[in-house]
Amino acid sequence: MKKSNIFAFIEFSKLAEGLRVSADRGKLKEQLKSQAAYFNIIEPKYFSDDLVEEWENILGSTRKLGAKINEEGRVVSNAVTNTIEQMSDVECKVLVDRVNALYDKLKKEFE
């Protein structure tokens, strides 16, 4: 079984830590939007076989609404940001909990 890539661990650490701090302040949606790039740069191929499906599921839930397009056909918000913007506070909390749970599993691979 292949182990997750160190890149995934380092970048995912930044994502999870940023979300844990904002969870304490009650500003999850804003922090999720500010961390949205991580959902685009941390590719599933960087995860171990045990964790790849879980990350793919998280990614799917952050892109389900697609990009926001204006009247002229231009993208004004990417799929991740648009989806997070439409999430309720409860959905944001669930997403953060899923990210944190995956981070805990990822961290164990490097202990």
C-alpha cells in the first residue's frame, strides 16, 4: 500500500489548521472560502489508497454546484467558492468536520 505524499500532508495541515482556528471564532464559511484554493491544489493522487476516496468525496461536495457564470458567460466564482457560498452554516460545519477527520487519519500515516 502506498503512503500519502508529503505534499498532501503539508498542504492539508495548512488547510486543517486554518479551519480549526476559524471554527473557534464561528466564521467557518468565510474561512472555507479563503481556503478554497486548497480544494483545487491538493489532488487525490497525493493520498494513500486508504484515504483517496474520502478526499474525492470531500472534493465532490465542494464542487457540486459548479462555477458561477454572469450574464455575459464569464466565470465570476469558481466551483468551490460558489458551492461554499451556497452552503448553510450546518453544511459548512459538516465539511470542516470531514476535513478534520481526514487530517487526523493523514497525520497518523506520518507518525
